[in-house]
Amino acid sequence: MFANAPVARLAIGWLTMFLIGTDLFVVSPLLPLITAHYRTSPALAGLSVTMFAVSYMISAPLLGHLADRLGRRRMLTCCLLGFATANLLTASAASFAWLVSARLFAGAAAAGVSPSLYALVSGLAPPNRRATWLALVVSGLLVSLSLGAPIGGLAGASFGWPSVFTILGGFSLLLVWVNQRVWPEDYGSGNVAAQHHGWALAVVSGRLAPMVAWSTALYGVYTYLGAGLAAYGFSTEKIAVTILLYGCGAIGGVLIGGRMVDRIGTKPTSGAALAGLSVCLLLIQLAIDAGMLVTLALGVASAAAQLFFPAQQTGLADDFPGQRATVLAWNNSALFLGIALGSVVGGQAIAHGGFTANLKISAAIAIAGWMINQAVVPNAAHSQTEAIDLS
């Protein structure tokens, strides 16, 4: 065991999420190289991203449930081993069909890593630091967007795109060993979900609704941010800088959100995030119309939005302590569902009313999420005294 176990666990958790995020986000800058290699269209090559996301969304609840039954450390290390294998298969895919199959495998493996890791972190964190610990680990995922993906893109351009996935596979194998060492053995309960009470499942579904609304509103805008800014005359360089600062705002927001939850609780923090996101989306439109402070407005909106994620995770971890991996896995599926819905809603809004309509509709969805959040999150959600048992 490591000398300073808490620091080591947080560092390894951060690195693990950074690796998972890099693997997901790096496909975007590598897409032109993959398209040329397999002589296919960009739209078809983009299926590799879609299949990863769909596989993740479908697999997460099952693997989270198994983690609670069989042990979270065991599920984490087994899925990391599968993740390493999937990346090595991606690097060596002889045809595009094999590439898509490898990405399906990678998505399923990643779906077992994230909720198991979140459950381990939340279970070992001091109660008054749980949200901060979760926020620190989640920040690895956000940093991968602004750092891991660009570095991977440059490496792919210099050494070939398969080399990127070979490196990711190698680091995954290393993290299998490290995670096995740093986390204590946890023996799952074989009867965690032998019988699910209908009312408890209804409670879980309700608690996931704010996540769906939040991710729909957030990613409905983010997915079309580059195109929207270009339509208002932003240069490619300015769009790149804006998105970079947007990412920095997200990292700051998730870290601040963790501290806020530990100080004032889950419901006030998640409510502030959803209301703040709605207001900031409308302010972005004002900034665009005024032709000034657009980058600042987007950075503030990103920071305000990301207050929500650690609040949502911590509330679920507190209220369902015996089934943390299961419920956090469902939460991840709700996130991906919202991302998919956001791309559809945002696309329709852009097509019929432009980026202005997209901002307004997304702001309305965020307010709807705030109302749902106020209704379904208990006032004492940060307290474990009201924990709900699914078994």
C-alpha cells in the first residue's frame, strides 16, 4: 500500500479518468486520419464515436450493478484490462468494421471503469470531503478534453493514429496494476439487488431527470458552439481560444462545485448550477449581440454549469450508499442520454432558428431541470441519515 494512501488514490483516480476521457475525445482530432486510412467518409468514420457512446450508455447500469455485487475494485481492474485490450485492438484493426467493433468494446469497458471508480472514491472519502474528492477525480475527465485530446491529435499526426491507441492501451495496462495496489479490497454483496422495490426505482429515475435536463441543455449548445460562433463571424483561431477557455471554466467549475457541496449541501449547489446555466446562456446571446465579452460569458457559463456534476454525484452516493456503483452508473447513462438528446435538440434549433434559438431553448431546458431538481432532491440529500436502500 502507498505511504500516503488518500493522495495516491486521488492521483490514480484522476489519471484513470484522464485516460478514459482522452480515449473518448481524441477520436475527434484523429478522425481525418482515420477517414483517409480506411478510405471512408467522415460521417461514417464518426460512427466510431457514436458506437463508443451508445455502448457506454447501455453497458454502464449492468456493470455498475455487478460492481456492487462482486466488488468495485475487482470490476475496476477487470474493465481497465478490457479497456487496454480494446485500445490495442483499435490500433491493429485491419478494417473499418473491426475498428467500430473495437470501439464498441472500449465503450463497454469504460462503462465499468468510471462508476466503479466513483463508488470507491465516494466510499473512502471523509463525509465532509466526499464532493471535493469526487470533483478532483472528475476533473481528470475535463482536463483530457483540453489537454489529452490535442496532444493525442499531434501525436497521431506525427507518428500515425494507431500509435495513439497503442500508447493508451499501454498506459491502461499500467493503471490496472496501480489501481489494484492503491484501492483496498471490497467484497461486494451478492444480494444487493435481489429484489428492487418499485418505489425505490421510481425515486432513482426521478433523481436522474435533472442530469438528463442538465446535459441536454449544456451539450445542446456545446455541440454546435463552433458552428454558432463561426456564423457570427468568429475566426478559427478565436473559436479555438474560446473553446479552450470554455474548458478551463469547466475545470474550475467542477472543483468549486465540490467545495460548495461540502459546505452548503447538494440541493443548493445543483439548483444554483441549473439556474446559473440558464441565465448565462441568455447572457451569451446578449454578449454576442453586443459584440464583446463573448469568451468571458462562455467561460462563466461553463463554470456555472459544472457546479452541477459533483453535486449530482454526491447526492446519489449519499442517498444510495449500498448501491453506489449501480446508481452512479445509471447517472452516467443519463449523462450520455442527455448528450444525445442535446445534439438532436440543438441541431433542430440551429436548423430552424439559428444559434440564438439554440441558446434560448437550452436555457428553457435548464430551467425545467431546475424545477425538477427542486422537486426530486431531498433538502437533506447531503446527509446519509436518509439513505435509500434498493434491495
